[in-house]
Amino acid sequence: MGVALFGQEHVDSYRETDGEEGHDRQGTTVLLLTTTGRNSGAQRTTPLIYQRHGDDYLVVASNGGGDPPGWFLNLQDDPIVAVQVKADHHSARARVATAEEKPELWRIMTATGRPTTTSRPRPTARSRWWSSSRARPSGR
């Protein structure tokens, strides 16, 4: 039996193998996003489908059109996150994409024709997107 997609087993396997197991899953590319819990202060890691946009990593916080996912609420309170893409670990500052950016970002996220992104409804003003850039040391 394989590792469940997007569960704790996925996170553990991804970490143990530096993404050799877990980055490329079922036609998607996956990163690990670690946020700080807005209530608990605990570190929470979530595997998320992503695409690149320049130096940024894009993900969609759609949660199937329901309530915002916990990781999105966490980054709203504290936008400093940890990102792991394969063996690359870095900190980043997350931000929500602007309404003007969303159409271009949606095209990027759906360009591969992956069912997990193309089956979602087109983004609306309520859609929640974030884009992160690598945190830079101060003074550089």
C-alpha cells in the first residue's frame, strides 16, 4: 500500500527522503508548508500542490469552496512560513495575491491540465491565493 496523498504519512515520507517520495505525486508537484498555529503557537506542516512563478511558489487555498483551510488562517496571522521543496528548505514571507494577479496565477496553476487544479471553479473575489518569496537576510 502506498503513502496516502496529503496526509501525515505523506509529510513524514517527504521529510525522510528530501522529497524523493512525495514531491511528484499523482501528476502533481507538492511542497511542504509549515505555519505557526494561530491559537496553539505550534508548528503545523501541510503538503500542498504548487507551481512556480519566477522565484515564488504558488498554491491555492480553496478547500473545495468551503471554509478557509487552517494553514491559510495561520499565515494570515503570521506570514512567516517555512517551505520545503524536495531537499531545499527555506523561510519565506507569504502574501495573498491581489485581484489583479489572480487571473494570471490561475492560468499558471491550471497550465499542466492536472485534474486537481482544473476541476476547481475559476477563481473569484473570494478565492484565497498566496505567493511566497524567499526571505532575504537583512542588509542584502
